[in-house]
Amino acid sequence: MISLLPAVISHQGLRSAGCDTRLSEMLDNQCMAGKRYESLTNINESQEGQISLVKEKADAAHAVHCCLQDMFRKIQACPTVRTALSSTMGMEVDGDEGPRGLAKGLCDLRSVLLERLLTTPVEERERMCRMQEMSQRYHSNLELVATLEAEVAAATQDKDEEISKKNLTIRHLKNSLHQMEKISEDFVVRTRQEAEKQNQSDQKASDGRQQCMQQEVNLLRMQLSSLITENREVEMGLRKRKYKVETEIENWIQKYDADMGEKQGELEEMEQVFEEEKEELRELEEHYGVLEEEYLQVMEERRLALERQEEEERAREVMGRAAIVIQAYWRGFCVRKAMKAKAKSKGGKKGKGKKGK
């Protein structure tokens, strides 16, 4: 029975031939559930989307299981259906890849069911809580998406209104530009006419000025020719004077060279004499240095002798003054002594006289 299901699902004519309406609906539901499960199995999502993917895969596997269960019950209730399907398909099922795919799908379903059976009630409750949270988050995301879509629609409407306003402004500006182009064309025409009139008047004035200037040019050319003639005569005189001055300069240069040659010879002789005198001066300076040292030595000896002589004179003077002072003191002492002796002698004579009376 399982091997016939892929062939029946893939051939619409076979399903209509061997099955009633209810069984065909069950086959369609099973086909859709199987495709949905296969698509979920082939999806590779990131770590954040693994929870929602597992939930969707579990729901798809459960849907496939329910569809198969209902379909098998229907087939078991109608034994003639299997016989009709087998007699209708014959050997078309042999060599087909459908059974193999179905067997693979059943193996996958078995692994999913085994995983469900091995899950504990606590893990099942936790998984259901996570599923509910993911479902709530999914619904909140849907609400957020709806809100964002409403905002986008409002923004789009505002943008359309703004664009319509700008289009209206552009139409007004185009109309204004068209009017300005007409006004500018009229202005250009008037300006061109006025410019042509002004050009004609300027042309007439220019012709008159050109004739006057032509006359002035002719007069200036005549003056120029006369000035060229005069300047040529002056130039000839200046050229002659220049040649004469150049000749005199050449003669002065030759004379200067000759004088400089003589002066150079005299200068060399004077340099030789200067070197000789310089050598004599150096010898005299050396001799003068020796004499100067001797002179300084003699002067130093004279200075020392003079200082000694002055010191001796100062000592003699001091000694003379001391001798005078001593002599004066001695004379005073002698005089005072004589005066005392004389006074004593007079006192003795007077005493003797009184005694005699």
C-alpha cells in the first residue's frame, strides 16, 4: 500500500480512476503536507531561527502522520480500493523512485516520532513554552509588520501627495518659464532692433572719426619721415663722434697699459726694497727689544737707588729733627737747672744778711 501511494499522488488520472472524492482529498492533503515537510527539512537557517524551524517541522510531521493515518483508515474501510489501484497501475510501479522517496520520508518521520517519544514531559512542557513564546513573538512581529506596512502606506500616500504638489508646482513653473521665454524673445527682438539702430549711428560716427584719424595719420607720417631724416643726420654725427671717442679710448688704454707696465716694474723694485727694509726693521726691532730690556733694568736699578736715597734722606731728616728736639730739651733742662741754682744762691745770701743785722 505504501509503495503505491507516490504513484497515485503523482498521476492524477490514476487517482480519479481508483479513488473516490474523499480519498482524493486525503491524498491531496497528504501530498501538500509531505511537500511542506520536505521544504522545511531542506531549509538551513541561522541559530536564531532554529526554534521556529523545529516547531514548524514538528507540526508538518504531525500533519503528515494524521493524513497517512486517515488515508490508511479509509483504504482499510474500502478493500476494493486497493484491488482497483493494483489492477489499474499494473507494472508501472516497478522501477519507480517514488517508493524509495516515500520510504525515506517514512524513515525521517520515524526519527521525528522517535525523538518525540524520547522527549520527557518536562522537556515537552519546556518545548511547548518555547513554542508558545515563539508563537507570541511571531504574532507580535506580524502586528509590527502590519503597523510598519500601515506606516509605509501612509508615508507612500504622503509622498504621492507631495509628488502631486511638486508636479503642480512644476507645471506652474513651466507656464511661467514659457511666459518668460516669450517676454525674453520680445526683449531680444527690441534689443536687436535698438542695437542695429545704434550700430548704424555708431558706424556713421566711426566713419567720420576714421577720416579724421586718417588725416592725422598722414600728417604724423610726414612728421615721422622728417624726424627720421633729422635723426639719421644726428646719428651719423654721433657715429663719427663715437668712432673718435673709441679711438681715443683705445689710445688711452694702450698708454695706460704702458704706464702700468712701468708702474709694475717700479712696484716690484719698491716691494724688493720694502722687503729689505722690512728685514732691517725686524733686526732693529730685535736689537731694540734687547736694548729696551737693558734700559728697563737700568731704570729699575735707578728707581731702587733713588728710593733708597730718599729713604736715607727721610731717615737723616727724622734723626736731625730728633736731635734738635733732644738738644732743645737738654738746653731747656740746663737753663732750668741753672735758674734753680741761681735762685738758691740768692736765697742763701739774703738769710745771712738778716742774721747779721
